[in-house]
Amino acid sequence: MSSAIRNKVMMVSALILVCLGIVAPTFFKDDLPKWWPASPIKLGLDLRGGVYLVMGVETKEAIKSRLTSVGSVVRSDLRSKGVAVAKARVSGERQLSFELLTDKGLPQLEDHMLQEYASLQRVSEDRTGGKVTVVYEMTEREASEVEASAVDQAIEVIRNRVDQYGVSEPIIQRNGEKQIIVQLPDVKDVSAVKRTIGSVAKLEFRLVSDPTKSAAQPSVTRKSRRGGEVRLEDEILMTGDVVDRAHVDINPQTNEAEVSLQLNPVGATMFDRITSQNVGKQLAIILDDISQSEPRINERIGGGRAQITGSFTPEEAHFLAVVLRAGALPAPLKFLEERTVGASLGADSIRGGVYASLIGCIAVFIFGPLYYRRAGLFAVICLGLNILFLLALLVIMKATLTLPGIAGLALTVGMALDANIITFERIREELRAGAGNLAAIEAGFHRAHWAVMDSNLTTLLSGIILYALGTGPIKGFAVTLSLGIVTTLFSALFVCRLMIDSIGLNNRAGKLSI
């Protein structure tokens, strides 16, 4: 054996040992030490079981929410300057109107909007009964940007909620322009998942309307968590954007679960001002348009801490803390599709796929040595190494193995032997033409090289196209098929040739065993 061949043998041997170390956790996870560097192959939802959801983001609502927030902030800012703003309303899809009690505050409104919200264009002005109504409109460009960012923000919020929910290895990705796909392995309670993911979690702080004041006072009505309705002032004093942390506590006096909020510095300052200016009044805490509680402000509250009470169960309090920590969705979600895959179905899929692959391998293992003798035995060994290399690549690339991926694995078995068959038949042709053993092997591999490369690269191109244009299961098949082609070319053209060069094909009579 020449030194060049010996070096190649050592290189392939080292590669085999590395691949065995990479694949070992997939089959012997419980028997390996914790410091083992590799991890098992990730299984897809169809093999592990879990929940598959497709959601549409109602992006038009994100525009209305943005305008509502702007209207609330502008109204609060102008009131602090002595400008009487009666109403701030969102009309249509992109318009925001302000109603002033007199026209004296009109210049201040215009200056404020020009300085702080220049992207909102003034489109009309109406003077009726001494009041002035000014309408501003969001440009189409900004509206498109708000819609696009709403989907990105929704993905991040969903990811934060899922992470806090404790789901391992979730898949959360955009599907088209306004849809989001969520795959949660090992999750059975789809209703709880939908509740956690789909809750908008829009948190607002408003004062309860004083019944002794004039009925003309601007107010809104909200449902109460305890039943009935609560009448509130229409001004939003603070929103959930200022919440830094949220966790569940048990009230020692009532022994009930409550949600404690830690506000960020801006929120702490706002809450300090709100409580100091409204001692004796009730402050309603509203989540998704439902008043959770309306505690009375007995004194100024500093330190940036607040509590949400309301006879919560521990599960309800945990859910509320999760969605508040993750933040509010920029727009409501609409569930378009949902599927639940049981763990037993996933186990059956794995079992069926493994059986199919084993039957294919056994058939190949029997056919190879019977028809091609020692060369067939080399092909079978290369086939086993091919599968090893493929599984190792799946682990390294952190690819997810799905049921279609197992189909791609089974297809790789057949394609791998086909590459060897082309080479062996070329060698037989050379032998029939009268070539010597070494010449036949050299010419056979040389002539088969391009045929094997051409057929496999064509299939690889198809796999790349399937991956680029396909979704879900199709991508899983494309990944396994494409990686299988790479390992097949390496095994058939390099490893098999190395085995023939190092071990040889000659039988006792000096003829090639092929």
C-alpha cells in the first residue's frame, strides 16, 4: 500500500470516527455522559407530535392602534398645556381627527403635530358650533411600513411568549406577507397555546368615570371581569409599553393570586404622577378591553410597582404574567389553520419509516454481494457509511428530520447503490474488451465518473428548487435528498475506489471479483 493510499485510509477512518461521535446521541442519548459535544437529530412535528398553527396578522388594525396611541399621547400633551381637546378619534383606515372646544388651541395643535408627527398630513378642517375638528391622515408609505413591521413584531412577541411558555425547539416563521407559521413539538393542549399566543394583551390604565360629574364628560364603557360594565374616562393614562417585568404573587391577606408589575423608569415616573394627582379615585386596569380590577388610589405610589388583582386562579395569573412580560401584539391574530399530531402517531411514523428503510437496505445488502461479489460487498459497506455521513450532516446543520425526510433517506439508499452499479458495469465492459485488471478498474471509474456526476447533480438541482420553492414537508424531503446526493458522490466515487485500491478485488484465481 502506497503512502498516498495510506494517508487517504487514515483520513476516511478519522472521518468515520467523528461521524460516529456526532450520530451517537441520536441512538444512545441516555448512555452518554452529559459533556458529550453532539446532540440528537431534531425530529419534525410529524414525528414528535405537537401543534401546527397558521395565523393571519390583521395588519389594518395595527394602523388603527398606532393612530389611537398617537391620539391619546397628543391629547394628553395638549391638555397639560391648557388646550381643551374634547376628542381624538380614528376614522377610516388611516385618518385621525381631533376635536377642539374652541379654535384658540388650533395653532398649538398644528405646531405640535408638525414637530412630533410630521408624517401625518393634515387633510381637512371643520368648524361647527364653535368647535374645531381637524383631520390628519397617515401616508400610504408609512401605512405600508406599519403593516410590514406589525408582522415582524408579532413574530417576536409570539417567540417571547412561546419561550416563556416553556416549549422546546419551536418553529416560528413568516409565511407570505401577512401570515405566521408556528410549530410547537410535544404540546398537546392546543386551546391553551392559542390563548397564550393569540391574546393581544393590550394593557391600559384609565380612571373610573365619576358619576357625580356631568354626563357630557367624555367616557367609554368596558366590560368587567367580574361581570357587568364599568364606565371609564376615555383618556388612556398609561399603557403596557412601560411594563418591565411581571410575575405572580400570592396576597397574604386574601390568599389569592395576583400579578405584580415592575415598571420601567418612564412608567415609574408616569405612575407616580398619576397616583399623586388622583388620590381618592379608582384606577381601572384594562386588558384587551376588559377591566381586570378598579383599585382605589389611597396615596401616592412611587417605586414603579403596581398590582393587578381580580380573584385569579394560579393558572390565570401565570397566563397574564406571561403575556404581559412578552408585550402586546401590534395587531390581532386570526387562526387560519390548526393541526394536532399525537405522539403515538409520530412514533408510528418513525417506526414505519425505519421499517421501510431497513427493508430497502436489506434488499440492497443481499443483492450487492450476490450479483457483484466482493465489489458488491464493498458497495454495501459504502452504503452503510453513506447513511452515517448523511445522519452526521443532518446533526451538524441542525436540520429537522421529518417523515418526508425519512422518504428522502430511503431514496438515498437506492441512489447510492445505483452509482456503484454504473461504475461496476463500466469495469465489466472493460474486462470484456480485454483490458487488464488495473486498467479495467481505472477506465471503469473514469468513464463512470461523469455519468454518476451528471445524474446526481441533476437530482441535486431538483432538490435545491424544491427547497427554494417548497414549504414544510417538501423542504424536509429536499434537505435530506440534497445532502444524500453529496454523501453518495463522496462514498461512491472516493470511498469505494479507496477500498478497491487498498484491499483489492482479485480472487484466488487472479480475476476481479465483480
